[in-house]
Amino acid sequence: MKTNFTKPFVLAGAIAGLALLPACSSDADTAEPDGTTQEEATRTLAASLGDLPEMATLNGVISEAELGSIFDGPASYTLLAPNDAAFNALGEEGQALMDEEQRPVLIGLLREHILPGHLTPENIAQALETKGGDVTMTTLGGGEVTFAKDGDTITVSNGNGSTAKLAATATAATNGVIIPLDTVLVPEEEPEA
């Protein structure tokens, strides 16, 4: 089965969006109930992700894409982590991503869920407040995600029609942050030739 997630992805180390966030604080006062962070100060992202039961599908996808080693390394990343229900919502197209021939597409999709640096929901909330509006950042895949407020809820969208809500408490590890999402941010489908 072939999936339509065929948009090419470019690995880019673009960090332009982070320039908006260095002065952000992590005061708990600015966090929303579903936008808080728990600390895992002695564990890596990979180890922390493996302990989150609602992230079993994402763990499998990261393993299949052979990207697990980056979450054990010294570099800091923020993983916008779709939960199991988000992957289940993709249905057959999501399962097709696990095919060997779809590995480049799967890797590209995952890179669109990774931001450089250590970014907590509290940082995001503070940046939204400081800027007085939406905050856009560049992913490791070279795309952009935009954080916004929808009432008291923080949302993230990829500009291609996919929008997710922060779904649960984030986990801060030694080398980054896992922010659970309720939706997979899929790229725009390319028209078939």
C-alpha cells in the first residue's frame, strides 16, 4: 500500500524560531493544566519516552525509522509527540508508513515533530504571552510549526491543515522535552501526477 505522505523533507538545522524563546521563564503560574512539565532530570529523552504508556506507537515508529539514537545523545530536542490515539486516527495510511519502502517518508514525518532545543509548554505559554500572538518555529525537517492559544489550550499547527492540542503533561529529560499531542501533524499531500 502506498501512502500519499510524499512531500520531500530537507534536513535543516534551522533554529530561527528559537530566537523568540531564550528569555522565556518556566514559571508554573503561566502553565495551563494540560501544559505543565514533569522533570526527569537523570533520564534521556529515549528512556523517558519508553516509560510513557500512551507513547507505545511513537516508540515503535522511532525505532522503525532508526532515529532512537538521537534521543540518547547530548543534543537537546523538543519532541512534539503524538500519542497512540493520534496514530490510530491515521488508519491505513498510518500503518502504511511502517512499510520498508516508506521509511524516508516516515523519517521526514518524524523530523517535522522535532524542534531543536529544550522547550517546555511553560516556555511556549510565556512566548505566546510576550509576543501577544502566535509563535512560529522551524522543525528539524525544515518545515514550520505555529503555536497558538485557543482559549486556555495551547495548539500547534503545521500550516498544512493539521492542528494538534497539547494532550497531557510534558516530560523534561536531560536532553530535551517530550510534549504529548492529540494529533499527528501530517504534511500536505502532493497531488498525484
